Amino acid sequence: YVLKKGLPSFDYVVQWVGRLLRNTGLKVLVADDSPSSLEIIRRMLGMQGLNVQVAHNGREALAALQAQPDIKLVLVDYNMPLVDGFEFVMEARRMMGKERLAIIGISGEDHSDISARFLKHGANDFISKPYSFEEMTCRVNQNLEMLELMDNLHHLANVDELTGLYNRRFFFEQGYLRHQQAHRQGHPVVVAMLDIDHFKSINDQYGHAHGDKVIRHVASCLLKHFPDTLVARIGGEEFAMLCDQQALPAMRDRLETFREALPRHSSEDAPAGVPISISIGVHGGHHPEMNALLRAADKRLYEAKANGRNRLEG
Ligand code: GH3
Ligand code: MG
Ligand code: MG
Ligand code: MG
């Protein structure tokens, strides 16, 4: 190889090592009924640092995907017993969209429409047998990179940069879905609105950077104490929560305990010597509309402020 093509460039080696490091441990699944073909791909992918799972037909592959939802990429043969490649792709796409799973169809058959049909059924790409190591590597890495890009975009779109909490957009989108599901199943939903008290004067007195630290501190305390709850930063120093696991009285007690203990909570960003408090409005029940719950909680928050702050209403 080296004699034919010369030494690989330094940049190429750096890129290759970087790819290897990022691939390490990523789970991929290979489904093929031919043991020799399966073994060739398994080795090629193993050399990429990937964690390779194998299946011998489409049905086994679907079972593997169900049992291991952390599989990122599937290479699937067209002609297999029980469930063939096309049937696998259709079924797999019902479980996982293209933002979570990449599928590459493979086939040794000489029908020109196989690749198009794979793509139409929902595959991302196609490789024909016999494989060249280079093409296999490029296509696998390309598809893994696309998933990474999508992950990054998803993160940018849904996560608040300052705190790492979900943002307003995600709260309303995900909250709506959770609320609908809970409502269908007859479970109550509790919504809370939280706002840091006199935050303007914290900014004025200690500076904006310190204000940011205070916001981060409250955010990480919320995350720590409400792991079962959708928590988001929906405005400057305002947070919203949605819980579909507990009814109003229990959630109210937890929030009240949290509020009362806030001066004693610690985090990496705990502000030394600066007293902070929060006001909370909470509401819950079996409303068909999430927005009705949010409006009610917001109204309670307004009352908590009007009634002197550092308190919960609801
Ligand atoms: P109240 O007790 O009534 O809530 O009083 P407050 O001062 O907290 O209320 P208000 O909502 O009027 O003030 C919020 C301030 O938060 C205004 C804005 O300058 C500041 N703020 C908004 N976003 C950020 C941010 O990301 N970082 C910092 N440091 N300040 C922010
Ligand atoms: Mg086959
Ligand atoms: Mg405030
Ligand atoms: Mg505010």
C-alpha cells in the first residue's frame, strides 16, 4: 500500500487517529446471513475502533436494535431469511428516526434498483459487495459524522448555554408531549414557575458575571433535587418545571422544602455571602390543556411576589 501510494500525509494520519478515538466504543450492528461476509465487515469495523454487534438475519437484527437502543449504525444485507433487508429498514425506521440511527444497505446482488429501494425504505446509504476497505471506512465514518452533527444541532436547539438546563423551546415542545401522554393515561400533571427574587439588585450590586453564577447555582440545585422533573430556564432568572410523576400535594411539599433550604444548598457556583431567595408558583391536576396549568402557576408566582417574595403559592 505504502509503495503504491506513498506515505500517508500527516494531516491524514491526524484525522484518522481522531476518528478512531471518536469511534471507540460506538455501537454498530451488522446483519448478514453469510458468515464470511459478516466476518469481513466485522473485522473492517473493528479496525475502526467500533464496538461491533452481529445478527444473522433481519429478525435477529430487529431484536438487537430493540435490546440495545444505543446502537448508532446498522449495516444490513438485502437478501436474508425470515426478515430481509428492506423489511428490516422499514421496521427499524418505525422505531428510530434518522437523527438517532444510520442504516447502510449492503448487497452482492446485481440488481440495479436495490440501492434505490434501500434508500426509499429509509436507509441512509448503500454499499455493494465485494467491499473495498476504503469505501466501507469512508461511508461508515461519513454516516457517523452526520449523526454527531445532528446531535450537536439538537443540543444547540434545546439546551440553555448558561446553565445546561433545557431551554424554553424544548420545555414547551417536550412539556406538551408529556402533558398529553399523562392526560391520556389519567395522571395528574404539576407545573411550577420559579423566579429569583430581587435579581436586578444582585446584578447591580455584584455585577452581571456574579448574577450569571447565581443563575447557574439555582439551576444545578434544581437539577440535583428534581431529577424526575422536566426543568428548564425559560427566561433570564426564571425557571419552569413540569412533573408527571407526582400529584400536587407531594410536589408542593418538595418545592417548599427546596425553597426553604436554598441558602444551604451547595454547588460549584454557590455564591459566597450573597443571600438569594426564590419565589414559586405551582399548580397541578387533570387539565386537558398544559397552557391552562402554566397560566395558573404563573398567576400563583405573581401572588408569591406580591405577598412578599421568598415563598410558594399554589
Ligand atoms: P423580582 O423579585 O420581582 O423578580 O425582581 P427582579 O429584580 O428579580 O425582577 P426582574 O424580572 O425585573 O429582573 C430580572 C433581571 O434579570 C433583569 C435583567 O437585567 C436580568 N437578567 C436577565 N437575564 C440575565 C442573565 O442571563 N444574566 C444576568 N446576570 N442577568 C440577567
Ligand atoms: Mg444475504
Ligand atoms: Mg426575579
Ligand atoms: Mg423575572
